[in-house]
Amino acid sequence: METFALTQDATNQPLGRALVGCVASGDLEVMIEPATDAKAHIHITSNSANPGRWQQIVSAITQSQPLPAMRMDIHDFAATPGVIRLRIEQALELAKEEANHVA
């Protein structure tokens, strides 16, 4: 397994915790928790040894929505780029909803 870390500038918006997906063949798990700084810290454990692939996926997501200040942990087991993006977007939506329920 390979590990990668990406850091992006982030917006300061309310965010809760979220967990989506599962680590299984062709899928991945995404966990989010709020960060105390204005950065999105993304930690990836994957069977893919291509960090450029991950940067491309994160860049595509940030083109459609700014990332909130958070720590995101991704555990990948051969997920396709489409599944990766879906799971990340699901986790972001759930974390934002969680923040609204707490507030």
C-alpha cells in the first residue's frame, strides 16, 4: 500500500464529521473531520502508486466546489476515479449536513 498527503487551501465553513464507503474490492472509505486551520489536509492510503492520479481527482473536485478546512482520510482498494469522486463528494455533503444539525 502507498500513502500520500495533499494539502489545499480551504474555506472556513461549518463542517461536521462524516464516514462513507467501505474498504472492499473496487471501493474506498472516506472519513472527514473539521480542521483548526484554513487548509484541507487529505491523507490517502491506496494500492495505486500514482500520486498524480489523486492530485487530478482532487483538482477536479475543487473546480466545482471549494474544499472546507478539514482532515480527510481516504482508504482505497482499487476504486475507479468515478467512484473516488462520488465517495469524496458524498462525504463532503454529509459533513456539511452534520454541521447544520449540530448548529
